Amino acid sequence: MTTFGSSSESLARHPAAGPEFRRGLKESLPVLIGFLPIALVLGAQAADKGFHTIEVPMMAGGNFAGGSEFVAVGLWTSPPHLLLIAAMTLLVNCRHLMMGAALAPLVRHLPARKILPALYLMCDESWAMGLADAKKRGGFSLPYYLGLCAAMWLTWVVFTTVGAVVGPMIGDLATFGFDMAFTAIFLVLLRGAWTGFKAARPWFVSLAVAAATYLLLPGAWYVATGAASGLVAAWFLAGKE
Amino acid sequence: MSLDLWTVLTIASMGVVTYCTRLGGFLLLRNRSLSPRALAVVEAVPGCVLISVIAPRFVSDKPVELLALAVALLAAWRLPLMPAVLLSVVATGLLRHFL
């Protein structure tokens, strides 16, 4: 645990890195409930597409971005189209560019040896919860964020692998309600960020554009177009004031 | 077990591309102080990203899925994270099973 709180800077801001890390582990639990069935399904689908069991944790741990992994497995052939899969991964994950930009002002005081792994582990849930926590407590807690990330990363890697091993036995998990966990998590995070209708106008632009893109274009364009259009709206709305 | 080189390369390329997306925005803004207008954009990022990811739920063509979303919306508006997740998952499972 000392590695997370050994610098004087971090100690000054967060006198107790250990408890903060454990707080992150604990608060990640609702997210893990959402991760678990989806990880199993992804692992099973990957095995079905011809992944060796060891290749599943390689992808899950090395990439750690579930949406792009479902897309990659969906497009997987033998041998795989490397450029197509890399391009689709970029498309699905280019929201990370905006996420990293939003995180930058809160973490730029940290040394590279901390920020590089912290960014490596950044997923939608850990990022949004880390930001929400920073807003609530008046500062970004790296050990709390790393606690969230560690629990999510481990769960993802372990249960995608389990999914690859037990494979065909778990075809029907998606028909239960587990996939709604993410929607509920995201909605709770949105409620936390809500400061009134006026500030949320870009969200509605994002929702409308993402939904329209989803209906009109195949693939995962909707995340990129939705997020980008909301930010363009935020830019213009801010200019009017 | 023999690993196929091309498969490993493809998986590695995914990891590299994704890490670049994680680093890119941070590196771009790391050493800048933002104008109030740019700050307003950065502050809109979380909401815009999260709502975009779940946007397909809002335009499902299955009434039962929209009903499940309504339950999740209500739960998320009223409850803390954990109860909201549990209620949404259980309600969605039941709605799909019985409707």
C-alpha cells in the first residue's frame, strides 16, 4: 500500500492512503456487479471466436476497455484484420481523449510514475467516480481512484478468463437484468453531476445526437458523435454568456 | 498451447491504441491553463460521455426495455448507487421474464 502514498505531496493531501485505497475498493462494488456478467459473456464470446484462453486476459488486461473488446470480438476472424480492429478500437475509445482532458487539471501535479499507470487504468466508471469524489471532497484522491481501478481491472481480467474457460455454459446471462447495472451506474453519476437544466443542455445534445447516430449508422459511432456534439454545444453555449 | 503471432499483434495493437487515447487528452491539457470557455467544455465532458454511452437505451424498439429504463431512471434519481443498481437489475430481469 505504501507505493500509493509514499510521496510527500500525496501524503500532505491524503494523510491516509491505505484507508483511501480501501474506500475505493469498497465503493467499486456496485460497478463490479455490472462487470461480472459482462466479463463472463465477453470471455465466452472470445473463446467461441477462437481465442486461446491465455489471449483473453491478454486483451482484457492490456486493453481494459470493455466496449471496444466486444466490438473486436464481434469483428474477429482467423486471422484477425489488425488494422480494422485497431481502427474500431480507436473509434470506440476516443472518448478517453475527452476524459483524460477533463482529468488533467486535477492530476497534473502528480509525478509521471503515478499518472501514467493511473491513466492506463482509467475506465468510464473509475474516471467518473474519481471525478465525482474529487468534486465532493474538494480534491482528487489518487489512492481512492486506484482502489476503484484495481478492483475493476482485476474483476475484468479474472472473469473474462473464467468466461473463456466455462464458455458455452453461460449463454443466457445477458437476458437477465445485469446489463442494466451500467445504465443505473451512469444515471446515478449523471444525477451527481447535475447542477440544473441550464448546465445540462450539452447533455441533451449528446443524448439526441448519440441516439440518432445509433439508429442511423452501424457500429459504435454513436459514442464519439454524441460526446463530441455535446462538447461543441457546450463551447457555443459558453460563448453566449 | 501455441499462440498465433498475428493474434497477439492484433491484441497488442488494441492495447497500444487504447492507451494512446487515455494519454492523449491528458498530455494535451497538462500544461495549459484553460480559458473560462474551454473550462465550460471540460466541465461538460463527464455528462456528455456518460449519456452518449447509454443513449441506445433511450431509443430501444422494445417497450419492455423502455420500461426497464424508466425504472432505472427513477431508481437512480432517488437512491444511492448500490440500491439503485440492485433495483434496476432485478426490475429489468423481472420485466424481461414476465412481459
